[in-house]
Amino acid sequence: MAYTFTRKTDNVDDVMAVDVNELQAALEALQYLTLDTATELTISSGAITATQGCHKLQPESGTADDLATINGLDAGDLLVLFVSDKGTDTITIKHGTGNISCLGAADVAISQGAAIFYFDGTTVYMIGGGGGGGGSGISEIVEDTTPQLGGDLDLNKYNIAVKPSPSADDTPSGIIVTMTVDTNAEGIGAPLAMAADGHLDTADADSVDNMPCIALALETGTGSKKVLLYGVMRNDSWNWTMGAGAANLIYVSTTVGTLTQTKPSGADDVVQAVGWALSADVIFFCPSMMWITHLGA
């Protein structure tokens, strides 16, 4: 909001009155807010003490640090902060840890750009800026290892891209959930079936009671575990044979907790295709909910 001064025209000789008139004239002519050249402050135990209106920041050690408290300000002060080594260092402004309140009520990371603050006498409010980071304190979406949506995700005619060949062993790319696994001695990549209690056990094509497979284990052991419901899975212990048509299919094996490319054929064996080989160690897992049971050998 702009403020319009009413010029005083009194001609008193009082020194203070002259000073006020000169200040008033200077403010009327002001077009830019000019700050002192930024001096560098090194964060110490999450805090700095400002000595002027603009500072560049240096981490206490390494290339990253947290800033939780800003000291040295008087009520009404504005402060501009930026990173000394832009693009190399990252300073995370901590919301609510010390005396700083950030935009979006969340930590804000700055690596590029600058952040602007206002002090009301108690709290240092971030009122603008930030760069190379955001309201969540990350510089890239891939840095958020626990992202959450606040509503439905509208694909807007686009697609969800699944990696056809994960870059590391025991890595999935697809739809996963966390479920309770009661038995799994075979480890990552084991086919899992749902039991009567809603928990998961290792699938076994020898008996319909342990079928059908609905998921692949993504973690070893039992308890609350991540499982793959649909998508691509890499396991370097697999050695699939590539073939045309049905020769490429993968089934639940009669050896408990394993997969096979050999269709089960024994009495009471369950035949369920759960996907097909994309390479020697990668499958596309899409378990069929249609299966057959052999009534005889």
C-alpha cells in the first residue's frame, strides 16, 4: 500500500523540523528499496543473528543445513536471505521449529533465489521468495519419498508410465499396497495368496486352498509388508526363457512360493497364469482371476 505524504511548509528553524522535512523529501523521491550489500552469515546450531537487511547464508558444515531461528531483528524489520553458493548449497528454512513461520506451514528449501521475511516482534514470518525448493522443503519431486495427494489425481488425457526394465534387483514398478503377510520363507518375488483371515500366505499350485496368487512379495519375512498387485518386477535370481505366445507365460509353481514357466499338470494342481516374461529377470505381473484345477493326472 502506498502512503502519500502531506508536505509541511512551516519555516521553523528547529533542527529536528529541518531533518524531518529533508527525510520527507527523500521518501517522496524514493523509487527503489536499496539494501546494503549482502554480508555472509554462517549458520550455527540452526540459528543466525542478522546485522542488516540482507545476508547470504553458509551452512555450518557441508553443503546443506537447517535454519530454525533468526535473531537480531527489531519489530517491523524486513530481511532478505539467499544462499552463498547457489545451486550447490541448500538451506532448509524450518517452519515452527524456532521462531520462523514459513509459507504453507511447511519447511522451505532454498538453493536458488531468495527468501523475504518480516518480524512482528515475536515471530519471523516468511512472506515471499524461496527457490530450488518449495513448501515441502524439496528441490525435486523425486526427493519426496512419501508423497501424498490431497484429492483425486486427474491424468488429463495422459498416462502413468511404468518402467519396463527396473534398474535394480528386487525392484518393482507398478501398483503396490501394504498388507499383512503370515507366511513367506521364499522372500522377495514369492507369489502370495489370500487366506480366510484376509492375510497373505505363499501360494502353492498343489492345492486350490493356497490359490489363487494375487500379489508378489516385495519384502522378506512376515508382518506388515509391501506387495505388488500389478506391474513390472525384476528379480535377478529368475532366469526366464523368452518365447512366442503362450511359451512366454509364467505360472504359480507346485513348489510352494515360487513361479515357473512349466504349466502344472498333476492331479488337483491349479493352473493360473500370473504374467509373462519381459526378459530373463523381469516379468510383467498381471495375475489372471481365471484358473483351472486338474481333476486327474
